[in-house]
Amino acid sequence: MGANWHELGGPDGLLRVHRLKAELTQEEVAELSGLSVRTISDIECGRTSHPRRSSVALLEAALGVAGLAPALERANWSWAGQADHVPPSPVPRQLPRAVSGFVGRNHELTAMTELLLAPDAEHSRATVCAIAGTAGVGKTALAVRWAHLVADRFPDGQLYLNLRGYDRDQPVAPVDALAVFLRTLGVPGQVIPDAMEERALLYRSQLADRRMLVLLDNARDGDQVRPLLPGHPGCVAVVTSRDTLAGLVATDGARRLELDLLPLADAVALLRSLVGPRADQDQEVTTALAGLCTRLPLALRVAAEMAAVRPAATLRDVVDELAESRLDCLEAGEDCADVRAVFSWSYGQLDKSVAEAFALFGLHPGADLDLHAAAALTGTTAGQARRILGRLHRASLVQASGPGRYGMHDLLRSYAYERAAACDTYGHCRDALTRLFDYYLAAAAAAMDILFPAEAHLRPRPAPAAAVPAMPGQPEARAWLDAERANLVAAVVHCARNGWPRHATGLAGTLFRYLMNGGHLPEAHAICLHALQTARQTGDAAAEAEALCGLGSIGAILKGRFRDAADNFQAALECYRKCGDRAGQARVLQNLGVTEYRLHDLRSAAGYYGAAIAAFEDAGDSLGVARALADLADAETELGCYDQASAHLRRALPMLRDSKDQVGEARALQRTAELSLRRGQLAEAAALFEQAVTSGRRIDNPVGVAVGLRGMADVSLQRGEHRQAISCLRQALALFRQAGDRYGEIGALSSLAETLHRSGRPAAARSLLATALRLAAETGHAYQQASAHRDLADSLHAAGEEEQARCHWQQALALYTHLGAPEADQVRSRLSASRPRAGRSPGPAESAAATAATDLALASQSAHRPLNARSRTAGRDVRLEAWRWAQANRAQDGSLPPGREIARQYGRHERWGRLVKRSGLAGELSM
């Protein structure tokens, strides 16, 4: 790592130097970075000799510097900066439970330890071990056993993933596996890139300078594994596969460990440990059973379990029955044929209904299922499904994957699928899957109705064949969606690929808001893409439009790609127009309004909102009308049209309450509070913001809470309560980061910087503005970039750093001019005013006053009014500084300078000169 103890820690370490320069305490750095105070203290004092890369990145972001770890390779790819804002995560401990009764494999365990954990000095240490062997030979058991034995050698954690390389459905794609690992490592879903190459880069960056074990189970080939391999020598990867992974060995330096059948003595010992005393009664019979199972660990375990559930039978009975099995229908043409023989024998012992259920479970596209999904597949009740699953579990044909949940080993899944296909008549399998997908769609809709009741009328209503689980409240609904998330996404993919278009698009539309609000952007992106492909294949214009809207929202609202979003929204609008869906058109028009608002084209946004209101009214959608009215009021408030905004909010709020749209109501309250704040009604604004925060917490809407806290900070700032404002903004910043809302995060950083500047801490403010500027550049949000450049220039100008200030002003001017924003005139005037007069340079106080004066002068000339408390408070500062300057520049007769001279010094309005010349400073400051 580039940043070691000598660079970061110790009395003269960089961290302490930069923290003191930014005028921050350790507690304040902890709040801004998300690290603990103890962590920061340990780094500064040198107690932490090798800080984690992720911790250093968080400190760089909090302090707005880039010199803490110069060896960090972040400049070569666009998404690297995302890692700067990843909160610290718990050490992952993902290893599966080690198998019971593990026997033998001592030579292989020793070989793995020597191969992967040899001292570096021997130059023989590998970082990747590929365990290859036939199905059921015990590759996973060996890998997990070794991983548990050496877990303490990897203090930063262990990652595990079953890649399902030989599953009948699509194996886990590397891009999806990377998303799973990145979330485990603490990267929010909103921050995870879309492209596999960028995810792989971010993944390797997260593993850098950590000591972690990565266990990749059941890989299909080297291409599936390669992007998941860590790049740092402190990490070790163990891969299991039926494939020899020759490419991984040849090109990636992996060491292969071929796993053979168990030696006969070990096979007999395994049976003895599993079966118990009966295995010791007749050594010859036990040896014969081991031979019939071909000394394959999986077959041995299944045979032992079948013997255990028949305590009255002897092992000879088991051997005789197994030897007489007819296996002609199970010819596989590969080494695992004997495993199929054991499966066949186990399957043949089942009752007909249980055997049929086992076969149908092999059709499930996900990794596991619960009682309700099992009931849907089999067309039974939950109670009957419970008894069936219990019987299969006792027969070792399913495994418990959690409370009330069951899964299958990949071999068992393949065998069950083959049994289902062999017995399928009259579309029996398709009927079963249709029942499953009907159930998932109905249950997902029921859960979403609880979480988002105002949109219930937009969701499909299939008649499920199985009862939907009880969800009495929001916690239960959210818990069900969380537990079934992977299965629901897998169901969308399966439906899209295999001819259930209605279910594919219906599930995608139903799940979208849950996935977006929960930060599961990779999953949201996947279902939207599959829904879009399905809709286009079937000519479903409405479903195509909905999928395009989803893709636009993913790119825009949370990742800041507003231009790309507008293209998707325009395409969706065309689709809705083709199918004559006015309500759909209205929703897209509203999304376009939000996009224009975020791009700060307020008049264009207001136009889209107005068109959306008209379309919602045509469609008879009162809730849509109310939401669009609230959005329109937001744009009108920014434009200074306070009366119109107030009228629209008064109309929207009762409609939102009647529709029980809690999220929309909370947003309308925030907008009403902002309007009160602009009108100077501070007490009313404070009460409304507090009400909005309370509402946001009640409905678990962190972004809504953050917006409300930012509003409370604005109120405190106008009251001069800087400490309270800083506290609110730090809470808001943490919530925006937690939710992955980059737009909100940048805004909170800018507001916090302004507040710190007003409280007399300009260096700390500049650090935050530098961070805001970097984030705005990463998201491509031109308006926020311009504003960050402008604010940073103002701060530098006030500090007397004229050359740097002019550089930032020039960049702000270019961006504002490109956007056609009225702030371009403000920046242009500052550039002109910043040229020092001959023979005299204005001091920092005079420069600050001049900047604030220009703000007020130009804002009063423009229809674009000041957007926050900054310019309003600046007026008082200007008059005070102007008074002091006038006093210091009195003529010999004691008269004040001419009003024109004061106006030229402090702005374009000569009235300020007249105000200064009046008697009584208190009177001047009250105006």
C-alpha cells in the first residue's frame, strides 16, 4: 500500500496534518467518513500500521484531498471514485458449514496448505488453487473443510459463492457474481457499475491490501471464474469444478489439485461414521456397500442416509436391494452414472406423491424455495408441502437452506429435472411452473401493496394456486421480498427466456420500486433489460415503455446520467402514444420533468409537469395529478413563483392523503416547508420539515429523511444556529450516502461547506467543496459541477488565492453558459470584479463583501431568485463590510466616500452607497 505508517500516522503523519489544516476534529472526520473515532485515532497515532485501502479512501473523501495514498490506482478508470464513499462493512464470514463426518483427504489438505500458504521466501506460493474432479467426489467438502481450518489466516474475511456451473439453467454470470461480492464487501448497490470490466476493477480494488479467502464453488470453466479472482497477493482463491480448468492453470497461474475417489479404507470409514454400529457388524458387507457406491462420497452419504432411515433393515438388505436396481433409464454416459443409481434407489423408495413433488422441485429456477412456493409448484396446500419437504429432507434429497427453506445439490437438481421431463405428459411441468409464477406475482404484488399502497391499482392481479404468506405489516412484507429477492429475479429471467412474457413483464414492473428503493440496482437493471427484450419480442408496447422508464430511472435518479435517461424516457413516451395509454404518457412526462429539474432547466421542467398534469387528468388518475402538482410547485418555488407554488401544494396535499400515498405526502410537506422558508416564515418551515422527517422515518424512506434534515439545516442557518445546522447536514449526508443518492450527497456536501464557511472554518468548507466537485464530475452533472466550481472559487477568492479562484470561476462560467443558466452572469461579473485595481489589491474581507454584493445585485435583477439563505444573509455582511470600508476611506474632512464609489467597490446597486452614507449602522443592517 502506498500509504504506510510513516506517511499516514505518527505525530507528523499526513492524516493529522490534513485534518488540522481542514480545521476538523477527529469526531468530525469520523462523521464525514463513516469511520469510527478510534480508527482515526489509531491511524494518527501509528497504532494501525497498515490502514485498509478502503479506510484511506474514505478519509481522502472526507478531507477533500488526494495525497494520503498516492499509490492507489484510481485515476485510470471512471468508476474508481465510487469506492471512496463505500462505508466500512463487517468482516464477511460466508463459508458454508463444514460437512459432518469428514473422513480422509489428509494428503490433499496438506497439499493445499503448502501450495497456498507457503512462506513467500520459498517463491512457491500460489494464489489460486483449482480442485478438479468428477461430480460427487467431494470437491466442495474438501474446499470448505480446508477453508475452516485456515480461516484465522485470513483476518479480513472469507467470501463464498456457488457458481452453479453445471446447473440446467444458466450458470451464475460473472457480472452477477461480482455484484454479490461487491455488496458483501460493503459497496452499495447504487454504486456498483453496470459493465463487468468496471465491476471487476472495483472488486479488485476492494480486495487490495486485505487478506481474504475467496471460495468459488462449482465453476463451469475458466471464463466464469477469471473476473472473480483477486489481484492482490494477500488474497487466496480456491475454485472447485468438474472441469480441469486448463486455461486457468495455463494463463492465470492456478495450481490444479485432482481429486479422485476415496481410497477403500476411507470410504468404509465414512460409512462407519455415518451409519453407526451396524457398519461394524459385518465388515464384508460394509466394504461391498462402499464398492457399490464406487467410493464416491456423495453416493456413500446418500446410501448411508437411506440405511439410517430404515433402522430395521440390515446393511445386507440395503446392498442386495441396491445391487438389483435396474438403471437402464439413468444411463448418463459419464462417470457419475453410479451416483444416479443411488439417486434412483432413493427415488424409488418414495411415495408417488412425494416422488412427483421431488421431480417438480427440479423445475424451480431459483436456488431454494419455501413452503408456499412448494405448494404452488405441486398444487397442494402449505401443510401438505411441509410434509413432502420433510420426507424429502429425511431422504437427503433436499437440504435445509434456512428456516422453512429447502434447496438441492446441483446433481440432485439435475436428476429431479430429468425425472420431471421423463414423466411430463400433457404439459404437466409447464402447468406447475405457471402456478409457481402466478404465486410469485401475486405474493410480490401483495407485499408491494403494503409497502406502496398508493400504486396498488397499477399491479397485476393473478389468481394464485397457493395461498400467499401472511404479511400483517411493512416489516413482514419487506422481509418476504428480501428473502425471495434472488428467486424473484431468477423467475423474471426464466420467464423471459422460456415463454412466460406476461409473468416476466408483470414481475419486473411489480418489483422495480422495491429494488430501486432498496439499492439493488444490478437486480433492477437485470429485470428491466429482460422485460424490455420480452416486450419487444411480443410487441407489447406498454410493457416496453415501462421497462424503458425503469432503465431511465436507474441511469438518472440514482446515478446522475440524466441525458441518457431523457433518451429512454422519450422512447417510452413514443411507446405509450402508440398504444394510447394516457396514464403511461403522464408518468413519462413527469419523469422528463424530474430529469429537466435535475439538469436545472426549471422552465422546461415546469412545462413537462404541466403536460403531465393534463395527461393524468385525461386518464382520471387523481394520484398522478397530485404528484405532478407537487413537482410543479417545486419548480415554481425555485423560479420564485411562490403564489402559484402555494396554490398547487394546497391542492395536492389533500389528494395525496386521500390516496394514502405516504411517500408523496412527505415530499409535498417538504416542498411546503421550503416555500415557507423562502418567504421567511421560519417557525412554520421548521415545523413542516420536522413533520416530514418524522414521516420519512415512519415509512422507512432514508432519502426523504435526508431531504427534511437538509431543510431543517437551512432554517437553522437563517437563525444563525450554525452548530445545529452542521449536525442536521451531517446526518443528511450520511443518509444520502447510505441510500447511494449521489445527487443528494453532492447537495448536502455543498450545504455543509457553506455552513462551515459561515461558522468561520473556510478550510474545512473547501475540503468538502473539492469532494462535491469530484462527485459531480463523476456523475456528469454539469449544473452541480458548475456550482461547486463557483463556490470553491468564492472561498478561494475570500482567502486571497486569486489565481486559483479565477480558474474555478472560468470553469463555472463555461458550464453555466453551456447550460444557459442565469448564474453565468453572476460568475462573469465576479471574474470582472476580481481584477485588482492599480496600486491596490482588495483584502479578503473586501473581496468577500464584493462577492456577496454581486450575488444580491444580480439576483434582484433576475427572475431567478436566490436559491438559499446564502445571498439573504450576505446582504447584512455586505453592508457591514461596506460601512467599515467607507469609515476607513473617509476624506480629510471626515466625509464618507461618494455613493458611486462604494457601489463600484461592492456591487452594481448605488443604493448601497446611499444606505452606507445614512447615519446609524443598526438602521442600515436592518434593511
